[in-house]
Amino acid sequence: MLQKDNRLIKALLSIYLKVASRRRYVLFLDFISLALAVYFGYALRLTFFIEMGYAGELVQTIFIFSACILIPLIWGGVYKVVWPRASVEEYTILLRWYVVGTAIFLVLFKISDELRIP
């Protein structure tokens, strides 16, 4: 049993190192996690049943929110870092650009009435 656990840990570590060392994979995983965050936000607000009337708004919000976060991250050079070897300074840069993206989305959210769920 211990031998199988070691193989599983080695396989998971190998997958992590492969994904975390390629920019496009990290960008893709970030997009997926941001899309899931928006989905869960809508699902919690609408008690996990997203009606067809909200599907268009959901997709629109997914792309707007993801763009508001990912564009500052790309612009700030966050995806140039090999994350398994990242330092504390690189994580603070990631946090700074994430906060900038969140602030941009909040401004868009306050200005636009289309992004709000009635």
C-alpha cells in the first residue's frame, strides 16, 4: 500500500510541475478557476439552479471577469514566472495585479447594470 501511495504522490507532483512550469497551462487553469468562481457566485445567488434567462449573463460575466483579472496579470508579467520556483516577491506581484484586476471589475460592476442579478 505504501508503494502505491508513493507512485500516486510522484504522479501528482509530476503533473503539478508540468502544469506550473508552462505559461499557457497556468493561464488556462486560471481562466477555468475564475469561470468556476463566477459560476458558483451565480449558483449561490440563484440557489444552484441557473435558469436560461441568466445563462447569457453568466457567460458574459465569466468573460468580463476573467478578462479583468487575466489582462492585468499578463500585463504585469505574472506568467513569466516558473511558479514551482517562485519567491515571495513574485507572489506579492501576483497579489498586486490580482487586486488591480478585481478593482477594474468592481468599477465595471458598479457602472454597468447588465452584470447584476435582479
